[in-house]
Amino acid sequence: MRPIIKLTSFLTVFMLCQGSWAQDEVPVSVADQASSAVVMEALSLIGTPYHYAGDSPEAGFDCSGFVSFVFQDALDRRLPHSADEIFHAGNKVHRDELRAGDVLFFHMGHHGNRINHVALYIGNGQFVHAPTSGSTVRIDKLSDSYWLRYYRGARRLIDDQVALLAPMKDETAATGAAL
């Protein structure tokens, strides 16, 4: 993770945990802290060019490379570099129950019935993703008719039951098993 982003993420999580601006302190869960780190990392990459099979800010990103990079950089958690494989990780989430850090899945109408696009939900009906050739990592609204037409579901890869800061084993990442 780049140093300035690490500092920004740390300060955001620190302020959330401290509750220094609130009268009543609200405890922040491990999942909330991890989700904040994922969202901050994703937002820091806005404007990075799309590149097929790309998986780094220097090379550019495709959709699954973007999501995989964000989880690796923010949480030291490896995910497969395939939207369809990531789709089989974590727990299903209904659209009405989305939380920041959840992973969204789309079937763009080609390549059979496989999931072929993935994005990160950031809250308020918005998501960050690497959409297509000639574009950059950007924010879009899930309520846009275009995205709703292709939306196929969401998964939660972050919860309080998981030791989030320990890296996944190589064989788990390769199979797309749940975090």
C-alpha cells in the first residue's frame, strides 16, 4: 500500500474508533474497520486506466484485478483474479442489505451465464469498478438502469468472524473459497 494511503486509511479508522467528535461513543467492529480500509483503498485508485488482465496501479486494472488488488493492499487478503471465482466466495447479500465493502457481481450478456464483471460497493447506492477498455476506475450508481439490468448479486467477504489481517493460504485463494 502506498504510504500516503496507509496514513489516510489509518487516520480514518483511528477517528472512527475514537469517536472523538460524538457525544456517545459507538463501538466500531472489526468488519467496519476492514470495510473502511477497503473503501479507502478503492477510492484512492479512481482514475487508474483500465487494462485487460491488469492487476496493479502501474499496469492498470481489469475489474477482477481491481477488486483483488484492493483486498490484497487494504487487508492482505488474496482473491482470485476472476469475477466468476470471486462470486463463489463469502456470503450472499440481498441488495437491500448492502454495506460498504461488499462485492457486487454482474453478467454483461456475453460469455454464457458466467459472472463476468465485479465491483466494490462503497455505500449510498454507489460502487467503484474498472468498467471497460478505454475507461478508468470510476464510481457508478447501482440504481442506473444499465447496471441494474446486468446486476446478479452481491457477496460479503468481510465479517467479524474472520481474522482479517492474516493472509489467506495459497490453496484457499486459488479455489476462491470464502474469506
